[in-house]
Amino acid sequence: MKKKSTKKSELAIIKHISNIFGFPADSPVIKGIGDDCAVLRKDDKSCFLVTTDTLVEGVHFDLGWHPPFLLGRKTGAVNISDIAAMGGHPRFALLSMAFPGSAPAWLDDFLAGFYAILQQYGTLLVGGDTVKSSNDLSISVTIIGEAAENSICYRSGAVKGDLVFVSGFLGDAAAGLALCQSGLSNQGLGQWQQLFKAHLDPEPHVQLGKMLAESGLVHAMIDISDGLATDLAHICAESGTGAEIFKKDLPVSEQLTAAAGKLEKPVLDWVLKGGEDYQLLFTVSPDHEEDLYNLVIEKNKPGIFCIGKIIEDPGVFLLDSLNREEVSFQGYDHFTAAKS
Amino acid sequence: MKKKSTKKSELAIIKHISNIFGFPADSPVIKGIGDDCAVLRKDDKSCFLVTTDTLVEGVHFDLGWHPPFLLGRKTGAVNISDIAAMGGHPRFALLSMAFPGSAPAWLDDFLAGFYAILQQYGTLLVGGDTVKSSNDLSISVTIIGEAAENSICYRSGAVKGDLVFVSGFLGDAAAGLALCQSGLSNQGLGQWQQLFKAHLDPEPHVQLGKMLAESGLVHAMIDISDGLATDLAHICAESGTGAEIFKKDLPVSEQLTAAAGKLEKPVLDWVLKGGEDYQLLFTVSPDHEEDLYNLVIEKNKPGIFCIGKIIEDPGVFLLDSLNREEVSFQGYDHFTAAKS
């Protein structure tokens, strides 16, 4: 389903578009292309966050193993996650679908799942469009969120010395995808339940994102959609920094380790390069490390993990006791992704 | 490129989605699915208008004759037209593209055209997404516009006795498409320039839409994207009325008449059922007919044409001296459209 790549194709195209389209000085656009969402001034205090994403069957999902209800949930979740990554709350959604032939039989289940995730996060479907395609089934979603202007977290705020945190296990979604590709989803959820859920039905971290943003402790934040190696490189590129991540500190689930054994795959590939975990990745000054842990404990949130630090020199490096290897942008590239 | 159909597939799907997703009483959603745009409260006085649309190669456009620069313009224009149809001003755009293989060579020209139309109407590109598709090239655009809440024109305001107006010639875009399909675009623009432009490079009527909305004279408005027979039926369905249109009053260009002769096609099919003219279609009380003409003359706008009237009984009827024929929803259906 997906091919890892060191190419920066999607990044290159987005940068190219971003360079063509500039903003006038008096623009209400606080942030355009180049973060998880565009940030548009709403009033004196608050902003709208806007994000759009397209999923194509055979590239981004496979109905062979993806139940339509869960696909509907995931289609909403991956966009809501972009709002969460800036500390906002999702408010409105637009859904645009293109399918060949007539409306598929599973459309009702898909819509029920899409509705379920929107309702779970207080988001309203306000617009839509259905068109006929030539061959592909594709789904485009736009989500409009809201946040207080002074609490929004951008990719660009990381500072040398910051600690790098993630909100949970890495690589579970990639492992779940590999299990589905191996046909193991046909045997029921069983021992791989957590991995299947990570791939089929990921949860966006809206409450955590909002709490982190409103705490004022976070310098930079992104959600992990393209894999740690790529998404941390996005933070570094936008912040004019680099980062070191410590192999021993990467949070790896027991199920992932077992699945890697079963499928004879290297654990690190999934953890470092696997996309679609939708964990939050963020940086905090070491002076506020304790405040951060206290905040997380106080609010009874799931654990967070410190996995590295921000450095001055560019590039994302993976460190163990013997090696220091550059891994920048080695995650999943939605543009060069292809059927496997 | 397109197939006329009496099926209500797209309408049926949108209504289905609309029925599933309701709004709570305290919602900031003033209008959800079922008009040209969703209307979201921004502040005490103004609203955001949001619209999204997907175009698929081979269904909605053909690069065999559509120059990429003009396709870029049109991709923006058809969405901006939805904002114009409610009397708003387009502010922000998001562009999401899916293509098989690597980025196409014509992407720069396409983006230049998209930029040109956005700039022409003061619209800023704030977000985007590029992904790989399996087979199809598809383009999704979301436009966010703005309007004063008390001036927004909906489809639902038509009243029995209202006069029905259009902002210009009907069917030119369908005639232009037919000429392109016949291979005549290869012979240069020549005598069909106006028809080719209507198909390849339509202009959204932003200023006229805003002026009409702010005048307070208009009861209901829509842009003609699916053909007069379908778009007037949308106004009637949302307003709980019907309409009669007078064949002799339909504005038909000389070039269209000539093209119909050349291609041996019936004029009326293009005029009544041809989509993508992006003219504004609106209703005004007969008491204000003179005010409307005075307004249009005063502002030095292109002509408008009175083509019919709103009636109590449901259905859209075409009248000539001999017949009264129902034509509701006989226009272009983006969902059932297929390659020809």
C-alpha cells in the first residue's frame, strides 16, 4: 500500500505552490501553506484553522480490508488531527467524493462512520459534493477549526535545546497496515487488535493538542501523518533547526514487536518511517519539562514520551550508543506512495 | 464529455447526506448542505460562505483541448461562482490535486492560471495538498468567501409571481464544449471565440452577484452550473414553488445559433440543459422590475434578461405559443456525467 521514499516530492510541490502564491501585508492570512492548517483571522481573539486532504482508493486505503464504517471514521480523523496539531477545535467539515459508476453500496456505512467521528469531536458537516470519476474512488475532506490566536502552535517554533515529545506509541499504524497486507486481518482482530485499530480507526488527539497549546509550554507541534523521520524534519525545516532522536527512547508497543517478529520486518522501519500514527509530536524547553509532566498527570491524559532534542545544525539524526545516522524525510511521502 | 440525464443522482445523494447530518439549535451554521455554499456565522454582521467542488479528468475536463492555464482559471472560477451566487466575495482558496505518476509537465501553467483567477477576484490560496492517485487526475477546490448576513441570497426565497432573470446568454458553454468535442478547437478560435471562451474560461459574476444581493431586490439566486432546467428546479424545490419559462425570451447568442447549424444540433438543448454557463439566475418581485433595470443600468453592468416567472404549483415548465412542457432537472448531472 505504501512505499517509503527519500524523495521530497510532496514537499517540493507544496513549496513550489507556496512560492508562487504570496500574501499582501494587510492580509487576514496569519499562516498560509506550510503548516498543518492555514490560519485565518476570525476576530480580535480567535482564528479559523483550515485543512484539506484527499484520499484515493488503492493509494491511501484498501476496501479489501477496511470496513466502510471505519474508513468513514478515519477520513474524518486524519483531517481533524491536523486541527489538533495546531491546538484547535474542529468545527465544520465539507466532504467531496468522486466514484466511478453509481454510488457504492457501502456509502451508507461510510457516511455513518464519518458522522460518528464528526459527532465525537463536535464537528458539523456543512457542505459536500459528489461527482463521477473515470476510474478512481477518491474522497476529499476540508475541516474548519477554531483556536485562540495566542495559543496556536506552529511547526516553526522549535528552539535549540528543546526536548522532543510524542503522545504515544510509534509505528503501530504501519504494523497494522502490514498485517492487513499480509491477509492477517481475515483472521479476526485477536492479538493484533491495537495495531489494526491504529491503522483502521486512528484517534485524533484533539483534547491533548488543545491542552498543550493552551498551556503555553509548547514551542512547536505537528501530527505524525508521514512518519517521525519526515514530520520531525518538517518541524526542523520550519524552525531552522535540526534534531537528534534517541533510539532507546522511542516508544514501541509489545504488539508491534511481536508483529515484526511474525512478519520478519525490522521494528525500526515502522517506528521511524511508518506514517499515519496521528500522534502529536511537539517540543518543549527543558526548563518546563516538569511542568509538562505535571500538566499531563493532572489532566489524567495518556502518557507522553521524550524521544530527543532540538539541535542547531540542520537534519534529523537517529542516535544509539554506536551510530549517528541522518534520517530526515525518510518517512511516508503521500505523493510518491504507490500500490504495493 | 457529458451526458444529459433526467436522473437526480447527485441531488439524491446530497439530500441523503443532508438528512443524516442535522444541526443543533445553537449551531453557528446558518445554512448547511443544499445551497451553493454553506453559510457560517463569523461575527455579529458577517458570515463565511464555504463551497467545495471536485473536477475529474475525462469527466469534467479534457486536456486534449483545454489549455492548462485556462483549466487553472476555470477550476478557480467554477468555485468562485458559487460564492457569487449567494452575493459574497471570495476570500480564501484551498487546492487539492491527485495525479497518477509524477507531477505533470503542465502543472506550472495550471497553477499560473489558478493564480490569475484568484488574483483577479482578490482571493488568497491558503492551503493545499498533493497526492498520488491510482489512475485519475482529479482536482478539488475549497473556496471560503464572506458576505454581510443580511444580504445573502439563498435558493429558497422565491415567491409566487416573482420574475425570473438570467445574467447573460445561455448554452454558450455547452456549444463550446460540443465544438471542442468535434475537433473544431484545433482550427483556432475564429468565429466561435465567444463559445470557446464560455467553455474554456468562464467568468464568475462576482460583482453582479454582490450588487444584486446588496440591493435587497433579489428573492432567490443560484449560478447556472447544471443547466437552466436543473438550476431553476433547485430554486423551485428549495422555495416550494414552480416556474414557467418562456421559450421566446431565452437569451441565445448568434454564435450559438450558428454552431447549432454547423453541428446540426438543436439550439434548445444547449440553452435549456447545457451546464457550466455560470450565469446568475435570480428572482425579483414584479413590483421591483424597474428598480432592478435602473440598478443594472446605473452600475453599467452587462444586460440581464427576464425569462419567466415563479408559479405556485411545483415543476419547471417551458412554454411557447403551442405547448407547456415540464423540463425540471433535465440539465447536466455531475454525478451521472460520463465520457462521450
